[in-house]
Amino acid sequence: MKKLLMNLLITLLFIIGGCSNNLPTYELEKNYNTTVIEDEEYAFHKLNLNGNIYLSEPEQFINPDYYGQFKIGKQIGKTDEGMQIFQVENDEKRVVIKGFMYPADFFKLDSSS
């Protein structure tokens, strides 16, 4: 019985782990730029996704209630560091990057590019 459960667990881990292997990998440039909001300096990160540039939104740390309205959808990609990229279901101009022990980080399409 223990052997059967162990085999089932290993098979399940392979299935779950293998699901994201076929997703595209996108480039994340950390600390791309900085901004000052309410006397605090925040770093911008840049994500190149399908030829579009998305910039991180440091405002999410100042006004987290506003970002609570967004619903994280399906995974659409990953980064070289293993972070997962998700679409935002109720805002097509935003994506979210999450990872193990890393909270959701919102990125918005850069309209100037």
C-alpha cells in the first residue's frame, strides 16, 4: 500500500511539474529604473512578453486594496529564474509574476513603447 501511494505521488509530481515545461520563457530585467513615491524609492522591473514591454507597478505596495480587484488567470509563461507569469482576467493590459515564496507582482503594458 505504501509503495502504491509513493508511486502515485511521484507520478502526480511529474504531471504537475511537466505542465509548465512547454510554456514560453520570457525575459525579466530587474531594477530597470527607479521612482520615488511618497519619499520612498521603488525599483521598476521590465518584462519583455511577446514583443510587448510590461513595467512593474510599485503603486501596488502603496495601495494594495486597489490591486485586490484583479483576478489572476491562467499561467501564460515563465522567466529564466523560474517565476511564473499569469494573465489578469479582468484587465488585458496587466500580467502578474509569482513564484515560490514570492508574492504576486503586477506589471502593466508600457503604452509609450
